[in-house]
Amino acid sequence: MSANALTAAEAGLLPCLTCGLLSRRTHADAAACPRCGARLHLRKPASLLRAWTFLVAAMILYIPANVLPIMETESIFDSQSDTILSGVVFLWTSGSWPLAIIVFVASITVPLLKMLSLMTLLIAVHRGVRKHCYDLTRLYRLLELIGRWSMLDIYVLAILVTLVQLRVFGKVTPAPGALAFGAVVVLTILATMSFDPRLIWDSARREERYGRTT
Amino acid sequence: MDQALIACHECDLLQRPPPLGADTVARCRRCLSLLYRPTDENIDRPLAFTLSAAILFVIANIFPIVGLELQGQNTTATLIGTAQALYQQQDMKLLGALVFFTTVLVPGLQLTAMSYLLISLRIGHIPRMLALALRVLQAVRPWGMVEVFILGLLISIVKLRGVATVVPGIALWTFGGLLMMIAAAIASFDARAIWSKQDLRR
């Protein structure tokens, strides 16, 4: 918007992300908020590095999370292992297609979209944002909102493992894929938390000032 | 002078807090993120939501959620029991801990901290650990996932329907209410108003 509006950083102020108080910035970047005691930083510390680290780890683990089985079902007759996708297929073929869609979206689409979106945000900040700051901020807000829903399959697994322990109809045990999947969910949440959306606007401000001359 | 201005948490723009009419919220004039909601001096509403949620949460933790029955044998699951069942499996300790953390510990912490703050303020004194409680609330917020667990419960029931008889437990009936009350309590909890009470004390 208006080019003459100041950010807190430009005005020499440190905003507290916990309680919202603005403090005057001293020379050090590691002060504590005088009202709530939380650590104050101009921007989230090592935001891009941390976000990339968590993101890359999540992307690597996304492969075993989807390829390896997340649970094994044993009955007197046979035993069978299920991946996330075969769980969705089971729901679909047993006629619960609305739930099949929900699980597919929460377990497969959401993590993938989250990782791609985080990558978009990170690359945008690295390359310098000229337009679309608002859309990128909205994308970030969306990420914060949907990330938790990927835990769905972990809860389903936990409930099945708890309930299905009877000899008459078998036993459900978790398999290694579940661990990888849980790690993907946690890592993408951590990556989202590490990313500082204010960097999008900082980058746009830099482009606005210096970008055109170079 | 500094207190007359606020900085947007998502784009850092410094701005004067816009005055609020009824049923409106203040948004950043650059990135439109939510700056704050109107301050409600009356804390009875968030207190009522929080206490209802806390009661339902205790019930949801004590009683079984669902049971499974086949040929005279049966099993039941409680909220903590599901985390425990995972924890006891080989190599699944971390996953069990994650389930416990997101469905029991974090919601429990949130409800305890909110009850502590709101009850203290309601009886007219500023709680001693106000800053700590508000910081904990802020820190754990992304990790409370009761609503996701409830959806997971629904899916599990559908998956087991054909295999055995699913017996609803007492706690199952509280989950619908718990879902709404936790959401209402968190939405109506106004940390900004409580911080300004803290300012008055100084």
C-alpha cells in the first residue's frame, strides 16, 4: 500500500509476538519483553534456515510415509498391511466415499500442498517479492489453519490399535510408515511456525527501494 | 507514545489501532490480518465456555469413548488409553507421546490456564502467574488437536462397523459438546484485554 508507511522495524521498535507490546529497540537483538518476559526478536530467528531445514526433512520423510505400510492387520485367516492410500481405497470400496475423500484430502493432499506452499513462500522471499504480497500472506495463514488436520490418520490408527486386540477378529499393530507420517505432520507444523510472514513484506520493501536500480 | 501504536504480527506495519464499532474486528490496513477483536469487559461469557469445556474434558477423559464387541469379547478405548496403546507397541513410543501431547496434555493445559486466569479475574484479582499462563497459552495453541481426534473417531467407527459391534461409550456423547465449547472458549478468550489489565496494575 502506501510507500511512506513505516514498519515497526523501520521505526526502531520491537514488537512482542506473545503479548503485542512494542518496545524501543536497543542495540542487542535478544531483549526480553518488559511486559510478558518473552524473548524479543526483530524477526523470528534464523527463520528461513529453520523453515528450509524442517521442510526438507518433511519432504524426505513424505516418501516412506506413503510407501511403507502404516498398519498391519492380523486375523486368524490372513494378515494384511495397509498404507495410507490403501486405507483410503478401503473406505472408498466399502461405500463410505465421503469419508474416503476426507481422509485422502487430510492425509495425502494437505501435506503435499503444505510442502509446496512453504516452498513457494521460501523461494519467493529468497528471490524478492514484487507483487502478490497479500496473496502470499493469505497462503501462510491458510497453512497455519490446515496443518493440524493431517494428524487424522494417526488418530484413526491409535483408535484401531486400541480397539482391535481381540483374538476372535484379529489384531491391528502400527507399522513404520506411521512413524514417518507422524514426523511429516510435526515437521511441516514446525516449518510453518518458523517461517516469518513479515519477511514477505520486508522483501517487497527492498525490491521497491533498490530492486529497480539494479 | 509507543502504546498508541500497534504493529501487525504478519507484516510489521505500524499503525494506529482503528476504532471499532459493534460486531467488527480490526484488520491490518496492509495485509488484512486480524489485529484484534472488540474488547469485552465482561468475562462471564469466556468463563462459562471454559468451565463447560473443562467439565466435558474431564468426563471425556474418565469414561470410555467407544467399545467393540464380538462373540462375547469386548474392548474399550479411552482418550488416554489410545495414546497408551500406541506407546506400548514396539518402536511407537514417540507416536504415542505425540497423541498424548496433542489430545490430552495440550487441551488440558489450555483449559487449566484459561480457567485460572478467568476465575482469578472474575473474583477481582490479577493472577500472580498471569504472564506465564498467557505465554503458555500462546505457545501451545498450534498443538491442540481435539477436533481432529473427533473426526478420526468417526472414521474409525465407520471402518469397524462391518467387522464387529461398535458400542458407543459415555465419553462419546460429550465430544460433540466438547468440540463446540473448546472452540467457543478459545475464540472468546481475549488475551489482549487481559494484558491491558496487567498494564493497569503497574
